[in-house]
Amino acid sequence: MTHYDIDTIASWDRFHRANFINSLSGFKPVSLIATIGPDGVSNLGVFSNIVHLGADPALVGFVNRPREAAPHTIRNIEAGRYYTINHIHPDFLDRAHQTSAKYPDGVSEFAAVGLGEEWKAGFPAPFVEGSPVQYGLELAEVMPIPLNGTFFVIGRILHVFVDERIVGADGLIDLYEAGSMVSLGLDAYGTAMPHARFGYAKPDRAAVRV
Amino acid sequence: MTHYDIDTIASWDRFHRANFINSLSGFKPVSLIATIGPDGVSNLGVFSNIVHLGADPALVGFVNRPREAAPHTIRNIEAGRYYTINHIHPDFLDRAHQTSAKYPDGVSEFAAVGLGEEWKAGFPAPFVEGSPVQYGLELAEVMPIPLNGTFFVIGRILHVFVDERIVGADGLIDLYEAGSMVSLGLDAYGTAMPHARFGYAKPDRAAVRV
């Protein structure tokens, strides 16, 4: 094992450091977040810093970079309060990644990259056509993180769209079957393969695979 | 696509709802977080809600469940301020999952499940022996989330241990080669396979695979 201390890491050029630190936290649940602005222009961005917060109430958080670097998603959510999160499937990965390009104000990434808006359930934000797992949220809280100017945006889940054939009898969604992707660092993407599942862990016995 | 609204989801039994909502946010970067308490007893827990916050300063956050459900990790971090995050490899997955059992106060999960403590770099918290990617952090901030009683715990990365042969020329850590696992829901684990990597996205051209 090689030891890298923070002084060494801080001495690297910006891209080398970003690649290293962005891959350190592990594979990430990459998804597309869709919003619509007060001007009626939809917006679509690729986000990997998404985190499950709790099942009851059903809350999911994501990290929005500083406003100057990533202004549209957070602005639209603060104004409109509703947004959608959509898993990425290999079939449209190139278009999903392309939403990370800096398009000018007034341009919808949906149209620019060629992904379809799907409007449904009377929900006031678009879902991404073709995404195998889609959920719609209402803003619950924006927590500023003064340490680095980012924002932890927390939403309540209101609607979920997924093929019922991949929802198990116990409620688990088979994301392997869905084809949901993971990301690594800033620009790498992978798929996942099942390895093991366990019963509820108890102190008086070893782990039990089920 | 089947539509599940939040009223339907809320009507399910607790475990069905937990499995469903826990799998909704995608595959998760599961890791072991290690601490040591003021009483000298080490603690090890499996955490999947880990999120990259920024590369400069190098910050990583994780969600700690409410204190009554998961008291030890957050208590030890608040008291001692240093902790480690360690990726999980298939070779010790069963022992890693077993740390989720509720061991009584005074019992170290390291000893209980049979994982070794690795003390190094003069760092005041143990790393997990055999973990392919290990990093040591200093507490930066604990942000309570009143919405559900959880805590967003943010740390500054101080030390990283990883085999230099899996760090690319551009800084990206090859987590496929490391064997870093992902989790799905509460009790399922997978491995990841590389799919694609892209060049920096620009508005005036389509996505470029590299």
C-alpha cells in the first residue's frame, strides 16, 4: 500500500487531484436530475453525489456544486420545488454524460443531447424518457455547506416509476436487471453484477448468505 | 412502468418500504467506518451513504442514522475527531456485513467479526486490515438533519492508502481492479465492471469515449 498524505495530494495539479479524490469515496449512484425553470426551460444534469437519507419519511439528498459552477438545477428547484431523479441505462449513457457540458442559459439539455421529456402523474417536472428507474421529489430543505460552498439538497419522494417485474416480493428493486449504472471519478461509468445477499445480522451468529 | 405514489409506499409494511426506498437511490459506495472510543474500545460499522463533497479541500460526508439506532460511530467521532473509511473487498464481505449486528457496548466489532486493526501513519484511529482503499479523516462538521433525526458528518481527508499500481497516470483510482464493492438496499452487495470513459464534455460536440 502506498501512503499519500494530504500535503502530497494538495501539491498535485487540479485535474490529477480531482480524479484521485473523486474516485476515493467509491462507485457512485449516478443519475440525471431534471427540473424546469420559471422561464419554462427544462434542465437536465448528471449527478453522482446522491444519498439515501431515510425510508420513512422517504428522503433522498444530493450535493449541488457551488452556484457559480452549477447554477441551474438548484435555482430551478428553489423556484419550482419539484424535480425528478432518473437512473442512467447504458442505452443512453453517451447522451446522459453529454448533459455535463456547459450549455448556455435558455438551452434545455433535453433537446441539446437528444433525450425525451416524459410528463406524467400531473407532476410539474419532467422525467427522462427511457430511464428504468424514475422518481419525483418535492424539495424539503437546502442545507448550505460553508466549508466549500456546496449545497446538500434534500427532497421528499412523492412518485416512483419502475417496472413492477423488477420489484421483489420483499420490495427490493433489482437494479442489476434495471441496468442502473454507477460512476467512478468524474467521467468513468460501470455496470454492477450481483455478488451476495445476507440475512439480518445478529451478534450471536456469523453472517448468513440468503 | 408501474406508478407507485407515496401514499401507496407509506401503506406498505416497514421492511417492504425500507427495501424499496433503500434501493431507489441506486448502487451505493459501501465502506467500513472505523473509530476508537474514549474508553479505548474500537468500533467498526458498515455504511453505504457516503458522498464525495469536493476535492479541494478534500471532503467526504456520510449519513449517520439517529443516535438511538446507531450511537457508537458518531459518538466516537465527536469525542476523538479522527476516523477511517475502508472499502470492502469480496474476500472479507461476510465479516464486513456482520459488523451491522448490534453488539453490546464494550465489544469491538473488529474482534467480534474477525477483522484486523491496522494502525499506521501515527493516525489515532484504526484502518481495516486487507481493505484495498483506506483513508483517514478529521471531523470537519456534524450537520444535524431535523427532518428525520439523522446526521450528515463531514470529514477532511488527511491520509490515503492505496496500491500505487492501481492509481492511473491521471490520478483516477482503478476501483474495478481494487475490487471495491457496491451495495444495494440494506443487505445486497455487488461488484462493478467497467463500461465507458469519456472526454470532457463540450456543448459544440457529442460525447467522446476515450
